Amino acid sequence: MTSANRLKIAIVTETHLPEVNGVSRSLDRMLKGIQDKGHEVITFRPAQPTDRASFWKLAMDSVSGLTPEQRWLRDSSVAQAFGRLEKSGISARAKAEAVNPEEQQNPARQHICMGLRMPFYKEVQVGLASPHFFRSRFRKDRPDLVHLITEGPLGLNALLAARSCGIPVISDYRTHFDQYFSYYGMSRLGKAVAWYLRLFHNFTRRTLVPTREMKDELSSAGFKRVQVIGRGVDLQSYSPEHRDESLRIAYGVKGTAPLVLYAGRLAPEKNIDLAVAAFREMQKVRSDARMVLVGDGPERARLEKENPDLTFTGFLSGADLSVHYASSDIFLFPSLTDTFGNVVTEAAASGLAVLAYDKGAAREILEDGLSARVVSQLEPGAYLQAAREMARTSLDSLHGMRVQARQVATAHDWEAIVDRLEDTYFDALVKKVRFRSLVQNRMRKAQFQ
């Protein structure tokens, strides 16, 4: 790639590996693909436990664009204020231990700010950085484009700073945060969040979504300039070749008994209770079935207490996660809030028969009765009925479904996804140049009138 075509892209995200969730994992793969094409990536994110970061430096850099040596250390009132924050526990992630540079998931240059954990989603934190934090860095090291991954305070202040600096901005819509609030007794707040999300994204040049369904849904809700950029899957990491019979035996699976898998956050918004209920329906047909739940979350303690016969592994990644996928037979995904559901494509690529609602990845890539069971009625009774029917499916039919799932997944590799994303970056820049040329032409005409 020539230097003229090499872009400098600022990625702003409030979730990033080693945090384990669908957003952080797909983001990491996307960044690697963009860097492999020769583009430069600069990441802005909150501090994590694996960062060696002085609380004082993060606090001062996050609130201003200045370094501690410039002004903040001599401002005793500010120092006292941050001291109180530190004692209150807000600095827990900022005072993290070191990470070996070789263990970094991605070689992108990074700007790290303070973070505050979300009260109902403690695995993720919001970034605390002012617009001046971004403006000062954008002016010193100006990116060609700013890509906002999340819509929290970090993304909002980056948007304000980028617009003031005249830098094009595109955004991702990855999570229905407005729908989450109803699961935590804050339904009224959800309406305000929905209004904010629409306003936020409409101030960007593009809003990227993973499915055509999401594009239609957001467009109907008043979102503008919505574009589909799908999600890929790593076909080497997620493959039936990783199947391990010894793991199945360790989980008590005998002979041809089905091993049922759930992978994801153990939380209300993921419909986790319905996943367990669906397995119980399967057990009524196949009493020898076993279930493994991979992941963690606020519901884990309760679920373990209520279901001592189920296996809870906690978070898994890498080879451990790959083996658990491939060693299972059926994958349960009852979520109605996910915009895509990366775990669905991972399960399909691993050769599992998926049971999911007709939304997100299941609607986009799977076909009911052929490569999965896709439930069109978005209510629990229909999902449970499909679970019973799946348990009655013959071994040959189930095997055929699993083979088809793998075949479908092979058409969704990351290379094609990254190509489309790169085209979107260049398109956003071309429109900026066209707009600037239009303004300049009108100004010239006005001078001669």
C-alpha cells in the first residue's frame, strides 16, 4: 500500500480485550484486519486491570489534554478531589498491574484514560475523558478518520472533539442499550437512552450495523445513513476439528447423548433463564442430555445454586473455548437484545445445531430446519416448543444440520468483512473532500459576483 492510500484511524471504544464479550472480540479481529492492510490504528480506551497506569496521570490526562507536569500537580483542590475519588474505589481499574507487552492482543498505539464500571454491567466500564483530552491528541497526531465503537461518555466526547477539528466520524451500533434497562427495573430510562442513541449516531457520517434487519429497524426509528457491515468468524479457531471426546466424557456425556452449550453473559438481558428452561425441556425427551454454560455474569451464583447438575465453566477463551464449542452438539441462544450474536456464527462454524430466535445472526445466515432451528415467534413458548422438537430430532438429521451450519459459516470469513469496512472508510473521506470542494467552489463564485 502506498503512503497516499494509508489511513490513520482513531478507534474509540469503552470495551477492549482482555475484556471478554462479543464487541471486544470482534473489534480485535477487525483491527487486526485493518492493520494487515497497512493502515495505522490509534486506540482510545479506558484503563483495564492489565494496564500499568498511574491513577494520578490517568485522572489528570482524562480531564484535560495536559500532562501532570504542565498544570495539574500544582492545583491542590483538584488533587484533593481526585484523592476522594480514589478512596471511594473509582480508581480500581486505573491502579492496575503491568501486562507483558508480548501479551497485548493488538499492537495499535493506545491512549488510555480513566474508567468507571457500569453499575449493572460491571464487566464493562465507561471512559472518563473530556473533549479537550481528544482535541489535544487529535491536533498533535491528527487521524484521517474517527471510528466510534461505543456510545458512552468516551464516544460522545470523541465525537464532539472530532467535529470541532473537522475530522470525519463513523460509528457502530452494536448493542441495544436502551432495551437493557427494562431488565434492571429502569424501563423509563430506556426511552431517554433510545433518544440519545439516535441523536449520537445521526451526528456521524455512517452508522454501521451487522445485519439488514438492524438497518431496517434503525432506519424506521429515525436513524440516518445506516450501512450494513457484517461480522466474520475465524474458521480455524472455530472448527469441528477441535472436538474432544475426553471433554465430553468429563462432563458426563455417554454414547450418543447430546451435549448442550450456552456461551455468553449470564445476565437477564441475555434471556439466560430461558436457555436453562429450554434445556430442561430437552431433558424430558433425552434424560441423558447434559448442559455446559460458558461465561460469567450477575446471574451465575443464583443459577449454580438452582441447577447443581449443570456445569458452569466461567469465562473461556482461545483453545479452551474452541474445544468446548466443537465438543458440543446443540447451541442455545435465546437472546432478543443482541444486534448480532457473534457466538451464533462461532457455534455454526464449530458444527453445532443452533436454536435461536429469528433475529441477528440467526436470521442473517441460518435457515430453519436446514442449518438450525430458527424460531419466528419471539416468545418463550415457541422457543421451548422448538427445544422439545430439537431433542426429538434423529441423530442423522441432527448431524446433517450441524454439517450445514459449518458449510454456511464458511462463507463469512473476516477478510471480506474487512474489505467492506476499508471501502467504507475511503468512502467517508471521499464525501468529505467532495463537500469541501463544493464549499470552496461556491466561495470562489461569490467572490466574482
